[in-house]
Amino acid sequence: MAAPSLLNWRRVSSFTGPVPRARHGHRAVAIRELMIIFGGGNEGIADELHVYNTVTNQWFLPAVRGDIPPGCAAHGFVCDGTRILVFGGMVEYGRYSNELYELQASRWLWKKVKPHPPSSGLPPCPRLGHSFSLYGNKCYLFGGLANESEDSNNNVPRYLNDFYELELQHGSGVVGWSIPVTKGIVPSPRESHTAVIYCKKDSGSPKMYVFGGMCGARLDDLWQLDLETMSWSKPETKGTVPLPRSLHTASVIGNKMYIFGGWVPHKGENTETSPHDCEWRCTSSFSYLNLDTAEWTTLVSDSQEDKKNSRPRPRAGHCAVAVGTRLYFWSGRDGYKKALNSQVCCKDLWYLDTEKPPAPSQVQLIKATTNSFHVKWDEVPTVEGYLLQLNTDLPYQAVCSDSSAAPNTQGVRMDPHRQGSNNIVPNSINDTTNSTKTEHIAVKGTSVKNKLDLKASTDSNAILHSCLAPNISNHNSCVVDMLRKNEGPHTSANIGVLSSCLDLRTVIPEPSVSSTIPSAQTMVTQQTIKTESSSTNGAVVKDETSLTTFSTKSEVDDTCALPATKISRVEAHAAAMPCSKETPSNPVATMKAGERQWCDVGIFKNNTALVSQFYLLPKGKQSISKIGNADAPDYSLLKKQDLVPGTGYRFRVAAINGCGIGPFSKISEFKTCIPGFPGAPSAVRISKNVEGIHLSWEPPTSPSGNILEYSAYLAIRTAQIQDNPSQLVFMRIYCGLKTSCIVTAGQLANAHIDYTSRPAIVFRISAKNEKGYGPATQVRWLQGNNKKAPLN
């Protein structure tokens, strides 16, 4: 975590949608990138469910249905996957609740649930200000404030320190309450405390940590409950303990519990001598407890003034949500106006990155031309931009940055960078085979305004295409992942592919999820197709009598599940190439990593880039951060160099957030194309028939001359694959001018089931013109999770 002076708070502005009114006593949870807020009060208790999308910066009100709960404040609010549980809280002044509601966020469906009472003892009484924490299939309820009076207008407070366990059913519903028998001294009664659950990675026992709260006076004690032995203890801590407080928030990211805000005593007050007579105030202090070492660290102290409004002002009763390694804070009250006898609520939304972002996935190729690449990488949650760099073996006209150098972008909000044109061309061009890869996906779009699409991948409708290289003779290939999902004998799938090719002497890329490209590309029109990450690793082609081994390899990345609605756009997917497994035939393999000089392509807001140029540093400059007067690099001061045909380029990318630039990804390598070869066959279709399956395709959209023949291949089982699963063996099953063939049941019985990602049978289809074979379309026909024969 950054030092206190280096904390980079961001106040969110320019959001869209219906912004909820300011409040306190509300609760929030995160589901993926969504912050979901319920309840709270300010001139009445709020009963709406509000959602903020941290990616699109949009507020929306989902259309909820079912047993909609009444508005409540200071309630329990936990998230289990895509369901949310609400327990208790104040429903009106002096009247508290002990009812339990469940929200299925994938459908925005509320349901009132009735857990069985404990086998011995009473169920929890109505309360507010309790803690309600989830671990595994159980929720843990501790403490709170009850009203002893039966008359809601005559509030007689009773602080609680009872402890309950609520067992959940898988997916939906609950089993019932139980009252665990605990050991050790129980924490004193309290309300408006916090409780989090943390389990060390290497030592199994989960522990619940209770901090602070209110019991007539604010508290600063820390308690630990071992959830396996049900033993309470009071851990000894190091460092400066935060001031006594209540109505604060506690959030766990990694092994740290972050404490922010709340009510604390006024400066100079001695709470031990006169706890009930103290004057209390809101705070913006910020600390964390390392849960592995039990050491407190102060990030923002109570004495630090903020004259520049560079961080959230003091508040209590706010909400805090962790999205990845980023903390979001919204609303809360910042004080009390005695003259008006009213509370003052904050309306602002802030976030703070708690650590540098992780390394993105390897750069993946969507499409290559003779002088450009369309590349992408998997999105990293909660980042502000990406730094993309490349290097090549071509002689540069100036010195590029050292491999460890990167611009200092800490504290700078990044905008997408647009490349200009430049006619600088290197003196040498390598005469190599084509080396592009194209991947397309037709995917059902989503709406974030009134629906949360959180369905599992079984509901995703998409088709994935990418191009791979099967050998060193320019016989390249494209990947299409097709779902074998309860097809009848006449069911088929339509797929569209653009031509592409990839350097055959380097590693094969791995497809993943996507950035939008123009909608002119082919879409799936009939069958449900799952998005599937795939990789054709080192391959062997068997053509009746001959076997050829290829040394290409790849690594496998998972793809995201894509939600299912109507098809509305075409998205491009891409693949990563781990350069660490280059073959000796590649000149890069003879270079030491430390000798490579990296040049910036630019800083990009999104996870996709069209690369046709890169920046050259002036001689003597080893870091982009030395250029210009600002922290952000000034690319206008740099010269640019064009990409050239038939040339290999290595790429890496790093994510940027408020803490600075994170580590770089693994290296990928792609080559620009040489024109003249045919494109990949398109519109591949697989359908069952009585003989086996019918495999058909359309001619390449860019044949670059007359097509002389097509070849279709099937990956087959061999002892070589068993010894080295990453090396496929292909047998040619068709060669001719027709754009279809029959794959018999006998041939399919010998098919290799590829488990590099999802189980699939692998086909390849390629076209040949006067210049030779172009990229082949690779089809991964998904087989489900069993190992039965393909047509069973």
C-alpha cells in the first residue's frame, strides 16, 4: 500500500442515470463490477435498490419483483455469488426487524425466507446495527441494538452480544438458525461495529474479526473468533490502534482489513475517564490491520487536514465496497446541525486503489495486415489505462526505453491515445511467411439499465474464431469453438471467419474475451454457441503416410462467460503468445531478455489497440518519464516509426491505476503479413447425419486469386499425444474443390479429445491458391465434460 502522502483518492464525477439521494445507515455489496446499495435513511427510510456500474460509470434502478422488503437501515447485507441476503434493521423509528429476505440478482427477484428456529433457544430478536458476515454456506450474526419496549415510540435500548449461525441452501433458500457454543470471553455488547472474516491461504482456519462499535461509548477493541473451534480471543496487535469509533466501515482486500471513517471522540478527549460525556465527531481517518501479522498501519490520521478536498470528507454511516483491489465509498453523514436538529449527509462517491494492478494477460492478436496489428488483452478490473510496448529485431533510428523503464503515471488519469501517421521506414525487411491471426465473435449484447445478466456460461451465446499456424509452410489456421449442445441429427451451427495467418515459428496464441469491432462481420444466426477459449498447441499433421512435427506451443487462458440476450454486435476476440517458449529458428531466441529495448506504442484507455506505429526515444533517454514536464508522458515530443511487412514484433502491456503502473504481461510475438495468400474459409457449419457429421464451409472472403483446392484435417489419437498432450496430430480427411465433406463415424472414433480448455474435437480447413496455402480455420467442436464417443 502506498504511504499516506501518496494515497490517490478519486472522486467520481460525470456519472449517468438516476443517482440515489444521500443517506446514512445504508449497506452495499459488490457483484463483479456492480455496486448494489439498499436501504438507509435521510428524511425517511429508503426502500429502493440502487446499482452503480463501476465500469460504465452508470447508476440504474433495476426492476425488482417478488416479495419486496420494506425499506430498512442499519441492517445486515451480504452477498453469496449472485444472491443477496438482508436481515433485520430499523424499518421505522423505534421499530426493528428480524425478517430475512433473499434477492436473486440475476433476475432481480426478491423472496422472503423463513429459516428454522434454533433447536435450543429462540431465534434472533429484532435489531439494528448488528454485523452479518458470510463464509462458505453460513452467515454469522453478532450483536446489535434491540428495543426493550413494546411501544416503538418509547425506545428502551438494549445492546446485544448474542451470536447466531445461519446455514444456507445452495443457490437459494436457507436451512435455519443455530446458536453455536463458543469458548473464551465473549466481546461486550455493542452495535454499529464491524465484523469481517478472513482465512490465511496456507493455514486453514477462518477467523471473524470484530472491531469497535458503540455501547454507550465508542469502542476500539479488536476480537477474533476462530470459526472452526468457536473460540473467542483478543489478539495482541502492533502499531497505532485507530481511535474508538462506531458507524465506520471495514473492508478486506488481500490480507488487510481497511477501516475508514465513523464517529470518534473530539481531539483531546479522554474517553476512559468520561466516556458518556464526550463530544463526538465524524472522521476521515483511514487505517488497515494486516491480518497475518496483526499490525495496524495508519494511512490517514485524524490530525491530517485536507484543505484541497483531495479525499473524502469526514463521515459516518457510509458504505464501502471492494471491487477487485479498489475501494469505493459512498454517502454517509458528516455531522449534526444542532440549530436545525438535523443530519447532514454526503452526496459524493469516491474510490481508492489499494495496490498497483496485476499484470494483464498476454497481448492477443485480433487481426494483422502488412503494416498493422489489431491487438487486445483481457481487461484488468478497476484500472485507468494500459501502457502498451513493443520491440523488434529491426534497427531503430533511435534508442528505445530499457526493458525495465516505464512512464511514471502515478496520480495521472489516463486518456486513450490516438496514433498519428509517420513515414519513417526501417532499412531492412525480413522476407517471411504471412503472420496474422483473426478472431471474431458474434455475441448477444447486454443492457445495464434495467437488467443484471449474471447467468452462467451455459446461457452464453457466442461464436469464437481465431487463426493459428499448423506448420512452417504458411499453412496457417483459424480457431472456431462450437458448442455441441444437445444437437439433433439436423442441427447445425453457422460461423463466420475472416482470413488471417500467424507466424509459424513462434508460439500459438490463446483466444480470450473481446473488444467491439465493426458490425459488418458475420454473426451466428441459428444455434446457441458457447464462447470457448482454445489453443491448438504444437501440432502434427498426418497425410496418409507422412507425419510432420511442429514445435509451436501455447498456454491456455480462460474466457469470460458472456451473457445471453439478442445479438446486437460483433466482438473481436484474440490470443496471447508466450514468447518464453520461442524456438531456435526465431532470432528472438538468441537474444537475452535484458538486451531487449522496449518502445512505447502508447497509453490506451481500453483493452484494445490498433498498432501501426511506435514511439522512438531521443538518444540518451532511457525512460519515457524523463520527457515533458508532466507525470504523464508527452508523446508529441517523440518521433514515430511505422510497422513494416513480414516483420516480427514482440509486445507486452501493463495496467495503470491510481497507485501507478503494475507489472508487465508475458511477452507475445506476432508478424506482419506478406500479401498474396488466400484467406481462411468462412461460415463453417457442422451438422449430424446418418454417416457421421457433415462439415461445410464458404470460400475465403479474400481468395487473392483462384482457389485450387481445400484441405480438411482431423486431430487424431496417437501415442505421441499421450506423451505430449500439447502436440496435436492431424490426419487429412479431405482434399478437393468442394466446400464440404463427410466425416464418418469411423473417423470420429479415432478423434483426439482436446482438453487444453473445454473438451473438443479439433478440425482444420484451409484453402490453397497459386501462391500456396493460406490460414486454416480451426474448429473446436465442444463435447461436454465426459469422455464418451463423439456422437453419443
